[in-house]
Amino acid sequence: MKFLREIISFIIETKKWWLVPILTVLLIVGLLVLFADTAVAPFIYSLF
């Protein structure tokens, strides 16, 4: 959690708002990979 807090404070202090969409997409892809091996997988595949 400290890592996420540091990233958020870095974005706010340096005003690099273009990083927000990139990090959001990376987070979504990471969650899809994480849930690919669980019981949630059939629901994820039905979305696409």
C-alpha cells in the first residue's frame, strides 16, 4: 500500500496526469490476469 501511496503522491506533486490512464489500464490488465485462474474466469471471458 505504501507503494501506491508514493505513486499517487508523485503524480499529484509533479502534475503528471498523463500517467493516470496508463496506470489504470495496467491495473485492469493485472486484475484480469490475477482472476484468470479463479472461479471468476468464466464471468470475465463472457464479457469479451
